[in-house]
Amino acid sequence: MPETPPADPAYLTVKELAALLRLKDRKVYDLAASGAVPCSRATGKLLFPAAEIRDWIDRAKSGGGGGGALAAVRSARPPIVLGSHDPLLDWAIRQSGCGLATFYDGSRDGLDRFGRGEGIAAGLHIRDDESGAWNVPIVQAAAAGQDAVLIAFATRQRGFVHRADGPAPTGLADLQGLRLVPRQPGSGTDTLFAALAADDGLDLSQVTMTDVARTEDDAAESVRRGDADVAFGLQAAARSYGLAFNPVINERFALLVDRKAWFDPPFQTLQAFCRSDAFRARADSCGGYDVTAFGTVVWNA
């Protein structure tokens, strides 16, 4: 069984440092050779002491000798994860003991708050209507000036959450005449549902909207209580609340992370836990998750 990486690694590899500083490996080697970045060759390969790298970033932020690569590092952010609610992420934050707080109110709200420096990370699942690409187009447009990195968290299965003894829609046309749990405007779910409804020619005036649910759990709970017939939700939420599920689309959930906060112990602890066997087992038991690409860098500021 592979060992779980330490929660707060003492050293970073060339590739880890290059990915997070949006540099090519060659540039990292050049920085090490010139003495501009702290490094060690004790093991026969370049390793970068994480504590000294954090100090280097702080010096660059305040105008010291860290070099132009980090000139735009932002001031300290509060240790809060913003954006869209995900049941697996929420569980991992608690279970890992990383100490991060959460404030979930949708993808676009999280992206806006991240831009104002109100948290260290934001969960997103926003599909671009023109290209069909997930998260990268909106982040490129909204966060190009941020010193941030976008990493994959999971692929999730989204569809119709419903009671086993109630209506069982398999397509958007089946929603006419039903009570649907809406999500808050600007959320990834609301944006995606509106786009799919337009593509299918669904007249939303023919669907009864119940009270807005602001999280995946709230949406599923509304169906379980009988306040609504269906929610456009996650398979994981349906299973958690003992509900039935009909799949519609696979979506990509990602985390936009402040680059400096990436190095700090809370997010390092969360990352290490999300690479553990316990995390993978939880994802499997939830259903509808594929976490094999967790941690992959998909965009750099």
C-alpha cells in the first residue's frame, strides 16, 4: 500500500515548485543555479525547503529579493474555502483536521469573493456555453490578475434526484408539471440547468419552483421531506439521503487556490488527505465521483 504523503511536506520537488509558480522546470533549475531560490542537493536531486520557500514568497510580496516571478503575491487571505458546495470536499475539510473554514454560496459568488481576497480557495463547476469546457474559461476571464492556480478536485455525476415512490424524470422534458428545487442564481448548478433547459426547449414556466436550496444537501433534503418532487443534484447527495437518481451529465469540480496559501500547512494538510486511501474510499462509497485526477493543475494565472 503506498504511503500517504506528509500533511506538511518539508521539501518540494522541481515539478511541484514549477507548477505552483507557473514556471517551466528549466526556469526553476536556473533559479536554483543562481541561488535566487532556497534549495538543497543533499539527496542528489534538487529539493526546495517548504518553510524557506514560504519566507521567499513573503519577501517577494513586500518588495524584497524574491524576484519578479512572485511580484504579484497577494496579502494574507483568511483561511476560508468559498464557492460551490460539494459534499465530499466538505467532509474532507472536516475529516482532515486542516482547520479551514467554509462559506458556500455558489460558484460565481465564490469566484467574486476570491477576487476580493475573502478566502484562500473557491470551489467551481461552471461550464462555458460556447466551448463546453469546464471552469477554465470563466477563471481565465475573472482571475487572470490573481496569483492563483486551478486544480482538479473531482468529476461528479449530476442528474435528477427524486423519491423512489414519486415521479422519475429521465430528461428535462419530464420536468413539466413537477415541483423542482431551484438553486441560487449564479451558482454552477443554476447556470448549467438554465443552459440545458434552453438547449432542450424546456419552458421553465411549466415547472413549479420551490424554495431555493443553497447547497447540494439542502436540495436533496427538500426532496426527501416531500417539499419538492425533484432536484437537479448530485448522485452522492441522492445516495446520502436515500433517494433515487437518474443521471444527466458529468461535470468537473475544481478548486481555485491562492498560490501562497497552497504552501501553508492548512491546505497542504487538506491536499495530503485528499490523496489518501480514506478519501478514495469515501468517494467510492458516496457514488458518482471520479477523483483520479485530484490535484492536477489545469490552469495557472
